[in-house]
Amino acid sequence: MRAGETGDPGAVRRTRLTPEREGELYEAVLDLLREAGYDSLTMEAVAARSRSSKATLYRQWRTKPQLVAAALRHAKPFTLDDLDTGTLAGDLYEMARRAGEGKKDLALVRAVAPAVRHDPDLADAMRKALVEPELEVMRAILGRAAARGEIPADSPAREFLPHMWAGAMFARPLVEQREPDTEYLRRYLDAVVLPALTRE
């Protein structure tokens, strides 16, 4: 995430923080999440760990959920922002490659996942910072595919691409106790996602 951005991709805040300083603040947040979890993390602790002031944190991010969501976006091991290979299959395979090769930080997942279920402000901040940007990429992929005639414009499976993708990412650890690597994700795309999207 660049300096000057918030967890909400559509919002811009004034800041004097350099990208390097912003990165240091995010790293402090991530370290505290790994050590103590979301519920125990405080703005005071972040300020102390990063040698900044609480006023700076609140001025830049306004709330703890927004700061945490921004830090998690900063730590995301891959981005889909520039994805456009020219074909539907190519785009989805590239999604699979980036997701499969991205390093998963399970300590962060364990630190935040329980809180998302009972903290609506965190859930909202996470959706804006992490989920919505990927949904926009998927909508763009499907829109280009429909324009090229690769999928029917009214394909009923289009609205379920995010759900199918989330299923691939989260079901394998639960069912097989294995991470969704690139090879697995490509097989899933070939067997499930592409047939559903391209079916007449």
C-alpha cells in the first residue's frame, strides 16, 4: 500500500509519512498481532513499538480496525492489481500462480480470524482493504472474457467466481490439511471453475 492510502481503496488521507515509515508502522502492527492477537492489540502498544504517537496513528487510520486492515493488506504476499494476460484461462492461471506461490502467514490468520467473526468494524475494514479490491479484479476478468466471447454474457456462474475461488483457497487446508499450491489451484480451475463459467 502506498503512502497516502487508507484501508479503504477509495479514500485518500493527507500524510507526511514516507513509504518506509509507513512500512515500519505496519510491521509493528503485524508483530503485535502475531504475539498477542487482535483483541489484545492496542493503539498504545503500536505507538510504543513503532516509536510514534497515538495521535499520528489516529490521524492516519482513525481506528484500530482500519490500521490492522491496512497492515494486513501491506503484508499480503501477492497482488492481482495488474492482472490481464489477454485470455480468461490465462488470467485465472496467473491468479493461481500468484496465490499458490505466495507465502502464507498462518500466525496472522490465527490472530485475526476469530476477531472478524465478532467485530463488525474489523470485518468491514477487512472487506474494504482486502476483499473488495480482489472482487473488482475478478469482475474485470469476467467482463473482458465476456467481451471476447469466451464466456456467455449472462453466464449464471459469473457471480459465483469469488465463492469458487474462496472455496479453493480455504477448503483444502480443512479437508486435506494441505496448502492450496499452484498445481492444485490449476487443477481446480480446470475441473470446476472454467467449465462452470464457459458452459453455454
